[in-house]
Amino acid sequence: MERWRGVEGIPTKWGRCVVTIGVFDGVHRGHQQIIERAVDKAAELGVPSVLLTFDPHPIEVIRPGSHPPMLSGQRYKADLVEQLGVDVFCVLPFTLEFKRRDASEFVHSILVEKLHTSAVVVGENFRYGAGGTGTVASMTEDGKRWGFSVEGFPMQGTGDMTWSSTYVRSCVAAGDVTSAAEALGREHRIHGIIVRGDQRGREIGYPTANLEPLAWSAIPADGIYAGRLVRGSSRKTELLPAAISIGTNPTFAGQERRVESYVLDFDGDLYGEHVGLSFTARLRDTLRFDGVEPLVAQMAIDVERTRELVGHPNG
């Protein structure tokens, strides 16, 4: 899959293609259906598929300071859509100038002049252009003028619930990683760098890896979770069972909220590595213990429960 940034990254001799457009935060099951439809449409027409997304999240530019918790950074998002068969992942910088661009200008300058679009597949509620005035209907009219078709794909779900990034964020914020995984079609994962902590875990027999998450990461509610530490690239991934703690460590009167993971049966150095943490199940709330001994006893239970739920490396 090719990865472009900005319209400058589009090759000057680029031919026809099928385009899907959106933030696609989390690439949840609803997003997956839209993207898969675009990939299928591209195959029908014998042209490449292009996914257009934005950085930063448009909300941050429209209403500064309101950036939502992010379910997937750009690198992880690109890895996810590559697995769905997308040929090109293109990130458009969302600036104040871009925000003010008229809907018809967006269509003509990017979809027509730069991408030579044959077809567009978007969610049925897709909005674009200054003030969100552009709709699937207006893009369809522009498409008739410039020679491309438009398909507004209905958002799907289960029961009374529609899959959406907002819904997944609410599940994560509540610590309901099981429901989040159902909507995502995989476990929720955060990424960051392993940094040095207080070293208390090592002193009590459970050395932990402290994760410094990427900015705006959607971090689950405080608690203890069974999950996995993810090492390596999207093409060669190592999954290590881990008991994950999120909170301020009240037993030691901690003040700073931290994300720490005890990696089962691991004896190595993770400092400085860019890793992911995926969340399989919530085990319990974060508790304050009366001393180290009851804390260690509970940690032993948490580790065994993690082993039961997650199993072995790459399992």
C-alpha cells in the first residue's frame, strides 16, 4: 500500500481511482464495511482504491481544545486499512485554510483535478466543505458534472446500537473493553513509548513496563486488565500476554495516572521501544491495599487470571 501526505504526495500522472473519505478513527466495523465496498468498487472498475483521511482530527481545528480521545493514530490506522485491501492511504492536513474550503472547491480541486476520481464511497451521513455544507446529495450532483458516481453507505450495527467512533470511545472510557472489541472487530489498542517508572514493581517481584501513550490516546478507565503487549511492525508482530494496570497506584499514594503492564514470562529490556497494548478483558477496579503483602497476593491472582484469558505469546 502506498502512503501519501497532502495533495503534494499525489503523483502528477495519477490515473483514475475509487475514493473513500473520512476520519475513520478506530476503523471500526462500520468503517470496515464502507472501506471494503470502496475496495470492491475499485476492483469492479479495474482501478486503485484511495482512502482520504485527515490530520489532526477536524474537530480540533473547528473547535480548538476539543480533540476527542483517539482510537487509532495515523500509523496504526494505515496498517488497519492496508489489511482491508486499500491501495493508497492519503492523509490531508486539516488546517484553517482547508476548513474554509467550499464544498464544490474540495470536490473539484482534490477529487477531480488531483485524483481523477471514478467513484466515491462514503458513509450516508458524510459532510464536507466549509461549515459542513457538503452532503452525499451535493457530491452526487457534482459527480454528475465531473464524471464520477457517489455511493452513500448506511452505517451498520447490531440491535439498537450503530457502530460509531463515539460509541467505541464511550465503551473504552467506561472500561468496557469487551463491547469496544465487538464494535471494532478486534481488541482496542493504544500505542506509545516504554519509559522508566518508579521501579517499585521490580522490588516486589512484578517488574512493569510504563507506557507513555501517544497524545489524545483513548485510554480505558482506571482498573486492571488482561491483554497483550504488542511489539514489532504490522508485518511481523510479537504478542506478549500482559496484566495491565491503569490508575494512580493508590497503595503507594500515587498522584500521576499511569499505564503499566506486567509482561508474563518475559525477561528483557523494553525501555525506549514503541509498543502497543491491547485490552482483552477488565479484571477488576483499581484498589488501595493496606501494605505490600496484600497487593502482591492480589497481583498473583491477576496474573493467573490473565494467563487463563490470554494464554501464551502469539496465542
